[in-house]
Amino acid sequence: MASDITRYVRYSHDDQVHYGIDLGERIQTLDGPPWMNGKATGESVASADVTLLAPAEPSKVIAVGYNYISHREEMTHEENRPIPEYPPLFLKLPTTITGPDTDVPYPVDATDLHFEGELVVVIGKTASKVSVNDAGDYIFGVTAGNDISERSWQANDLQWFRAKGTDKFGPLGPAVVTGLNYLDLRVQTRLNGKTMQDQSSIDQIHNIHAILSYVSQYVTLFPGDIIFTGTPGATSAMKPGDEVEIEVEGIGVLRNRIVSSRQ
């Protein structure tokens, strides 16, 4: 799995949206998404002059629940609960996706909005009926995500449509990174600078390969689709004015602000 590490971003510059390779002080422009064989155009732009956007535009947003023992126990208040044979899945919507350093509105009728810092997989090629052993061949790279969740809606609605699928409930970024050992990356969440979550993806109940394989038995995944792979430990409520940071080892910091949506 070891290879050269490359950071891919999606950005806005002069009212145009591009994909590119983050070289540090400059971004090398690509002519399309890297998972669709986007090639360098020969042009570049200063990193300071761009606005980073969510680094992928997925047609599907799949997510895994209860994928760390620490989070299962926190949510269920049960120790030694039997481990599910398959990853528990749910859907978010493409409209949940927002980028780094954007504002996330606190819905007017929400009462218990939580962060969930996660490692996120970006699919690299069409995947259907993929085996666990072959799953790595279908992964383009990984990024950081925040599976924002409204707990009262999650508990009381028929499905998690509002709780997980509300607009901007899926911040993503700042980059999609290739060449990392995504089976063992540290995931941290900070709320107003205080560390709230800190665990490695090596502790996932179902690792990334198992998740991708399982999803692909039922749903065809396309390049650029994403999978949120689960959050570790405890989550807690956020309020307007809070700043939440998701930091994944080798990827960087995804930072968003919670703002009031009341007029």
C-alpha cells in the first residue's frame, strides 16, 4: 500500500472551479478529477489565492455506524455487546457535502447537534461485487469528514433522513490524499480547541476493505463516491458559535463553524 503521497484538492479561483495537486505554496491545475484521469494542464496558481472546496463531488455518500467499540459503548451504554458480522450502513445525501472553512447552519428546530470526526474513503474506479482482497484496488485515496448528526431526530424519526442528511451535514476535506496507510491513521476531533476524539483507524471493527467490499455487493460505487467509515469514542453537542476541527493524520485539518440559522 505504500507509495508516494500526493495531495489532491478542489478549489475556486477567479470564479472557476478546478481540481489540482497541492504542492505547498502552489497548486498544479488538473483538467479534471484525478480519479477520472485528470491530467496536469501546465498551469498553476498560488495556494494563498484560492478557496478550497470539498475535494470530491460524490454521486453517493455511504456511511458506517458503530464502527469503533468505543463509540458503540458510548451510544448504546452496553459493554461486550455482540459485534455485527457486517458493517451497519446508512446513507447521507450529496447535498450534505460542504468544504473546509465553511459555515454549517444550526437548523431552527434542532436541539442536539453532534460532531462525528471520521476517515473518509474516495472511490477510484467503478466497484461492483468486489472481494475484500481486491478492495484496495478500488480506493483512490482518503480524506477527513464530519458526519454531523442531530441526535433527537436520529432517535425519534422513522429513518435518519433529517438527522444525517440535512444540507451541509457532511463537511469534507481539505484534500484527498493518496499513498497513506489508511488502515492505521490517527483521527482527532477538537471542539473550540479541546480534543474530544482521538483514535486510530486500526481500531475500526470493520476495516476499509471490508466496508467497500460489503457496500459493493448491493450498490455500484462510481469514481468520486465516498464512504464515511465511522467515528470513534464519544461525541457531544455543538452550538452556534462553536468551531469544530477534524484532523486526520497525513491529511490535515477540516475546520468548520456552527452558525445560527435563525433570522
